[in-house]
Amino acid sequence: MSEAVAEAVAERFTRLYGAGPEGVWAAPGRVNLIGEHTDYNDGFVMPFALPHTAVAAVSRRTDGLLRLHSADIGDGAGDTDGTGGVTELRVADLAPGTDRGWTAYPAGVVWALREAGHEITGADIHLASTVPAGAGLSSSAALEVVVALALNDLYGLGLRGWQLARLCQRAENVYVGAPVGIMDQTAAACCEAGHALFLDTRDLSQRQIPFDLAAEGMRLLVVDTQVKHAHSEGEYGKRRAGCEKGAALLGVDALRDVPYDGLEAALERLGDDEEVRRLVRHVVTEDERVERVVSLLESGRTREIGPVLTEGHASLRDDFRISCPELDLVVDTALAEGALGARMTGGGFGGSAIVLARAADVETLTKAVQEAFARAGLTAPRVFEAVPSAGARRLA
Ligand code: ADP
Ligand code: MG
């Protein structure tokens, strides 16, 4: 499969730029199994990689030019001779805040690498991605990490996965201007097939946790609601600020430092600031849920993670308040139809939910969710099965 993809992307590169690429790389989208809105609180997350990937064909240049093309965007999708829609930039001119389009993601990576002292003298890049954009499955990090890995290999930078993740996060924070945590980039860079990645976002220490649902007669469904509520970015900023306020009031560096068995005392100290109390309660209980899922998976009690996922959803809905009617509809419908667990995943206010199900129930569950959406007059959701897949890698 990946050989054919690599070949197709390389071929398009050749038509665009007149010579074959030096190599082809891939980086995946991700689903977060548990650990939501903990990554900017120095807490725990547990993503796994999707089979959906961003693929990049890349060659170095020595003349300071960066040429970018996406098969999936604007002219990139429309042009038939394969030469339209190339964006040409000078690496020396790259500067944060100058680009509001998709090219800010790959250009931001080049900027971040150069800013960190790595001599990148230019590149030709052609990208194609099967990660749905804006669905909470992290198409942006896939884009960043595939470019970072390609340049790391071609320029012989010798950077490790977590270092590439940090640079990509910097690209997204500073160059693109999105205040995201470190989870998505680390997932794209470091995940392994058949595993979920237990990541401590404070020191970036990580552990690969075996996560093979098929072997246990289970499946994990991703339900992309295809909705994105407009106020999501502002709300994200408000939650971050609220968490910071909570940490400051409690006199800790980050909410990660509030121990689970000290939660009640912490809530008491916060007095009647109900908003902050709710945010703190979510983050502290969510970190505990991640640890519980890790220990269940490591002791082979996979099925028992279901209720923990569902608890996580209730916390995001009632305490963190970032769910929406469409996400709740997926979760409620799936649970009513016998799912083992379900929760929203990603930033919230739309995007995707995940459903843990017995293999035999997949069809009924999928149908039930689709019918519920139809009854509610909503756009049909996209439902697919998520198999824990490989992280970023070279394809050719
Ligand atoms: P998410 O990462 O959850 O998918 P983001 O808003 O963070 O959502 O990133 C989506 C953006 O990433 C798109 O608006 C686009 O700019 C960029 N992007 C994603 N996939 C592609 C692609 N195949 N080609 C070009 N740009 C892409
Ligand atoms: Mg993103």
C-alpha cells in the first residue's frame, strides 16, 4: 500500500519540479485515546497513530528557495498538468505571522529548524495527505512532522523524534500562531504500530503501551461529526487561561502538580470560583484516568478501559464544557447501543468522537449513530475504524 502511495507522490513531484525527489516520507494523523486538555497542563496524554498519513516527496535545494505544493489544496487539486499551485518562498525571508495559509505549516518548520541553528538551504516539497483536515485528527501536525523528518534525514541533522516534535510545535505556536500543546507533534513523530503512546508532556518521557484491540475482539471507531463550531479557538484560549489561573491560585507550576488524592483540598482552596474549580477538576481527574487506562492496558484488562473513556467524556462535557450536541449525540447513541465506552477526542466543539466496541457490534453501532444524526437533521458523520498505526517514517 505505502509503496504505491510513495510512487504516486514521487511521480507528481517529478511532474511539478522536473526531476525525481530525493526521498518520500510519511507522518500520520492521530486519535487521542485519553488525556484531553492535559498537554498544556504538563500532564499525561495517550494518543495513537492513524493509518491516515501526510506523505511528502522532498529534495534539497542550495539556492535558498523553498517551493511548496499540496495535492489537496486550491490549484493543487485543480491543475491537470501537475505544474500549477506551487508557492515559492525564500528561506531567508521566512518570518512568523507573514503567512495565513496552509503553507505556513511546512514553511514554519523550515523557519523553526533554521532558527534552531540548522542550515537548511532550501527544498522542493510536494505533499498529499489522507488525514481529514479540521476533524480533530491532527492533519496539521502530520504536515509539520513529515516535512521535519524529511529535512532531518536529507540534511543529516540527527534529531530524535521528540526533538522534531518540539520544533514542529514551535513552528505551529510561533510561525502559524496556534497555541497548541506538544501532544499532536509527538504522536505523529513517535507512535508505533499496535501501540498507544503514554506521554508525560512535562519531560516528554514516553512509553509504548501495547494496544491491539483486534486480538481481543474489539474495535475502536472514529466518528467524525464533520462539524466545527466557530468559537472553538477563543474557547480553547479561555480554557488555557483558566487552567493557568487555577495553577497560580493553588501555587503550583502547572495543574499536573495537584495530586489526585489532594483534589478535594485543592477545590476547597479555590473557594467559590466555580469556573476554575471545574477546570481544575477535569485536568486532575483526567490525568488520573490516563494512568488508570495505562495500568488496565498493561495488565491485559483492555475491555475495562471503556468506562474510563466514558467518564472522560462526562468530565469534558460537564466540567471542562467543550463538548457539543453532535459529540454528545455520538456518545449517547453509541452507549445506548451497547458500546463499551465512548468519548469526544481532540480540542472539542466539533471534530471527532471515539467509540470502543465489540467487533460484532460495529455494524449496529455505526448504523445507530448514522440514523440518530439523520433524525436530528445533521450532516451524516464519517465513521471509520482506527487501527493503531506507525509513526513518521521514510517510505522511499
Ligand atoms: P487539524 O490539525 O485538527 O486537522 P488544524 O486546523 O490544526 O486542524 O489544521 C488544519 C489545517 O492544516 C488546514 O486548514 C490546512 O491549512 C492544513 N492542512 C491539512 N491538511 C493539508 C493538506 N493535505 N494540504 C495542505 N494543507 C493541509
Ligand atoms: Mg491541528
